Amino acid sequence: MDTQIVRAVRALRINFFFMGVLAGGWSTRIPELKTALHMSDATLGRTLIGSSLAALLSSRITGKLIRGLGTKKVFYLGSAIFPLGYLLVAFAPNAFFVFLGIFSFVVGYIFLDNPLTLIAQALEAKEDRKYLSGFHAFWSFGTLSAAFFGSFLIGHVKYSYHLTGIAVIVFTVLIFTARTLEDKKESDQQKTESTLEWFGPFGRVIFVAAIGMMFSNSAEWGATDWSALFLRDVIGITGSSYVGAYLAFETGMIISRFRGDKSIHKYGAATVIKFSGIVGAIAWLVTMLIGVSIDHFNRPLAYVVILIGYAIAGAGVGPLYPGFITILGNTPGIDMATALARAFMIAMIGVAIIPASIGFVSDATSLTIGMLIPIALLFMAGILPRVGRMKV
């Protein structure tokens, strides 16, 4: 492999990994944050709405920024905004500042993720091979690493110090590694052709792929944001052990994403999405129902059963997001900067609406009922290629 390609792949892997660290580093400290600020499940859900507003705002401008400034400058911008949101959450005196922090790091996340995805797809086209699922595996490995090492800090280091440390370290790494990224900037001719109509020839493809990405995001963040609370409040698991479901879910995602590139190349993105979504959702539902049914007389067994379900669910979620992006990118003639910005807008809305909805449903009924929402969406992501007649 060409030295320049090797360097580009290494830089993308590092950046996806540390984006994962930022995305997952705070999830294991949510129970402490919730307790410290005396938030109910519904209040916590309302703070997560900040990501929905951030998605709406950033999606309106990300495509234009990339076309005007190039991928590297937008990535630098995201590298500054994302950690700032972390600091707002770390030192938030009340739920409103948590809302502002979530808003900030979702804006930053989109400014990071969109350029990296475009660079990765350009690399795939140049090399005629799949990389995206593998890069997302490094993202999942970053979230897993952050959760695993962060679990040892629970009860020993204040969450504010923990989150500040993550923000400083990741900011430094992202700024340093960004220098080796390819600066993809569209020509004037491409800019004039970048207008995409929602009801035009590409509108349906963008919308269906975006809904699939939203279902994938919703299942993933619904699982990770509430996994520790589910084990603590429903099953009664205490201490750092309540991080187990999060770790199991991310481990499943890593395994399936490392296998995802070969599977998508061999069977096609639509087939992989259908199998992963349906099997993952069914396994997640069955193991959750078994776990909550036996926890009152055999809690250790219930804990193990639920962890197995989360691992299978993570494996099911893993290939979905890169799979839908692959379908979008394989559409001939589509402008990916604009298409991704619009798809991310819808996809990121799910990051807020679904975790927030789980909080509202949990307050009204129970967290077990609330967790049926991401399970159902994982199943719907699996059947979406058939409904949308996707064959790529």
C-alpha cells in the first residue's frame, strides 16, 4: 500500500478513535451527574433535547462550510467546539448548563464527523475498497476504552475532573493529527451543482438513508445513555459493575464493525443491515425480558443474561450506520457534502428525541418499558432496506 495511503488510514483511525472517546466518555458518569444535580429521568431526557437543536442548526451550515472552507478547517472548528461542550457538562451547576453542554458537543461532533466521513469515502473511491465500517470500529473502540477505564474512576475521582481530563487530552490529539488529514474542497463547478431538492431525484435516497441512520443512532444512544441507569435502577447493580452493559454493547459493536467492511463488500449493505437489525433487536428484547423476570431470585444470572443481550444488540447496531452511509455514497451523481449534512440532520435528531423519550416514558411507566423504544427502532432499521427497496 502507498505510504501516503497508509498515513491517511492511520490518521483517520486515530481521529475516529478519539471521537469515540469523547462520545462515550461521559456516558458512564451519567448516573452520578443525574444524582448530583437532582435530576429526574424526565429532566435528564429534556437536557438531551439539546442535541436535537444542535443537529438542526449545524446541518444547515455544515455542507456550506465544507464547500467553502474545506474539510480540514471544519474539522479544526469541531475540534474546538466538541471539548468545550464537555467542560460545560463537567461543571454544570444545573440541568440547563447540561443542556448547553450537550448542544455544544453535538455541534462539534457533526463538524468532526462530516469531514471525516467525506475523507473516508474519497479514500474508498481511490482505493476501490471499503474502510468506513472499520473506521467506525475504531470509534466504538474509543467509546469502549473510555467507558472501561472510566469505570475505575467511579467513586474515586469526581466526574468533573474526569470529563475535564478527557476534553483536554482529546482536544490535543485531534488538533495534532488533523494536520495529516486530506483537505477535500470542492471546485467551483461542483459548488454550482450541489443544490439538492428534498423531492428531487436524490431526495428519496437521502431521506430513507437518513431515517435508517436515525434509527441506528437512536438504538445506539438509547442503549448507551441508559444502560448504566437500567442496571442500577432496574436490576439493582451497584458500583462500577453497572457499566457492564455499556461495555458489552460497545464490544459487540467493535466486533461487527471490524467485520462490517468485508461483509458489506461480500453481501451488500442492504443485506447486512437487514440481518443485523432484525437479529440484534430480537436478541436484545428476549434477554431483557428474561433478565428482569429472574433478577429477584438470581441477580448474577440476570446480570449475565442482560450483558449477553447488550453484546448481541451492539453487534446488530454496529454495521447499520456505515451501511446506510455506503448506500448513500454509492448513489451515482450525488453531492455527498450536502447529502451527508441533510442525512446527519435527521440522524442526529434521533440522538436527542429517543434518549429523551426514554426518560419521559420511564417517569410515566418504568425504565423497562422505556427501553422498548430503542429495541423497536433497531428492528425497524433492519426492515427499512426492504421497505425503502434498497438493493445496494
